[in-house]
Amino acid sequence: MTSPWTASRLPVIAAPMAGGATTPALVAAAAAAGGFGFLAGGYKTAEALAAEFPQVGAEFGVNLFVPGPSTLTEAEFRRYAGELAAEGTPYGLELANAAMVADDDDHWQDKIDLLLANPVPFVSFTFGLPEPAVVSALTEAGSQVLATVTSPVEARAAEELGVHGLIAQGTEAGGHSGTHTPERPGPAVSVGDLVRQVAAETELPVIAAGGVSEASQVRELLRLGATAVAVGTVLLRTDESGASAVHKAAIANAAPDRTVITRAFTGRPARGLRNGFIERHEAGAPLGYPAIHHLTRPLRVAAAAAGEPDQVHLWAGTGYHRARTGPAADVVAELASEL
């Protein structure tokens, strides 16, 4: 794989954080520091994603969510919606009567068409593997395809598909797990161990991701066989971050070791700061992305606007307490300072 983070570029990548945290300015800042960045295509229309391209002003990659089937039943959805009803009442939301949106493919084909018509150097996929025809088409268009994996089994499947590189996401990572099988996730594996395991199983380049917030961690992961290291949470409080004020404040003020993996907000395993919503509803939360995501989204938006972190998905990796403020370019440069 021809990497923009070898030779003339630093091996530090600004990871794609969907939902607004990753902005074109954040991706541009990573590039300005000598690193690389990915725009987050999740939750966006193709038109909204396309509008971000000219704002970066440098080479960048794009990340997409792979749509997948859901086994969530209407009865389970209605049960959970009823359980959450009281959460929405203060904001005038009638969650118990919310429609079940189970067939949302996140504008998948439109975004694939956009990337075929407007190729970028790298397209990465999360939540699973795309169809072989998608990999072939993107490759022919001039893009290299990366797959997020959380186990050697997933890595082998991705290699067999013909992708050009792997993103090894350890359990420390903030936000959604990239597991291909959320209904039966494998054992939790730290990013260092996963890099070793994946590098032993495949000859593909490996990008390490998960909980990285210090230069020493970057150096160690490169020593273990990673080609580059992706960082996200450590950038959430920077000037260019699009994270909400309530999210930034929660990260700054949370006590150490407060992250948990939860499906309460979206119906898919994700790591974030523990708060009241998780404590009240994790036990009853069903698997069912994206239906559960759509159910709770109005609540999360309203709570964030009200400055109430108790009902907001405060995605964060385990290194959140070392998230920096100031220019994102300074953070990227600092993470590569010991290389």
C-alpha cells in the first residue's frame, strides 16, 4: 500500500469521528502538521459529504459505515421505546410513539457513487466489509480501500476480499466498535495485542487505533508492526473539533477510568463516558442499530442543546483524560515528536 504517512508524512492519522466531531478543519489541521486525516461519512448524505471535500485543502480519506441487517423486532423496539419515554418528557419528546427506522442504509449507494466520481486516496469502511464489486470499483477509480477489523478472523476476511490495508481497532477505542458481528463480539483485545495478532496473520499494512493519546504509545505501536496510528479522542477538545460543548466539558471534567462499552444509545457497542442514561438503560438496551440510534437521537440532540450531559452519548476512548486543547496541528505534531 502506498502510504501518505511514510517518507514525507508523519505516521499519525486524524481518525474519522462521525456525528460532527470530525470537521474539514480538523482534517486540514492534521495534514498541516504533516499527518493525514479522514472525513467521517457516517450519518451524512452524499451531498453533505461532497460539500466538505473542497474545505479540506489537502489530501484526505473518507470513512463510510457498511450497512448491515438487524434482528431487532418491532416488539423489542416498542419495549425499549416505552422504557425511555420518561427521558424524553422534559424535552417534549414522545419517545414511546417513535417510528421504528430499521431500513436506513445511511445513503450507502449515493456515497459510493460520489467516491467513484470524485476519488480520494483512501476509503475506509467500518461495521463490516463492503461487497467485492465496491472494492473493485473504488480501486479502479484510484482509491485504496481500508477495512476496520477487531480480530484476526476479521482481518483474514478483509484480506481475502482484496482490501489494501487494515485498521486494527483495539478495545480502548472511543465511539462505535467496528466489529463485524455486534451480536456476538469477540473477546476484548487491546490495540497493541491486536496489532501483533493481525500483523502475524496478514501481510497487509496495519493502522493501529484505540486509546492512543501519547507519543510513547505511537512509538510502541509502530514498533509492534503498525504502519501508522489513528487518533480520535485526544483531538476532541481541540480548536477544530466539532464536538459539542457539553461533550468537551464532560471529557475535561470526568474522573479517570469512567469509560464503558454500551449499546444503550444506538443499539451497537460503543465506548463512552459512563453517565446516568447508561446506568439506567444499559441492562434493557437491545441490539438494533440503526433503529435504536434513530430512537434516541432526538433526545441526545435536545440534551446537548440544554447542556445536560446525563443523556448525551459522550463517546470517548480510554485516553480521554489526556485530550488536549488548542490547535489540532500541535497535538498531531506532539504525538509524532518522539519518532
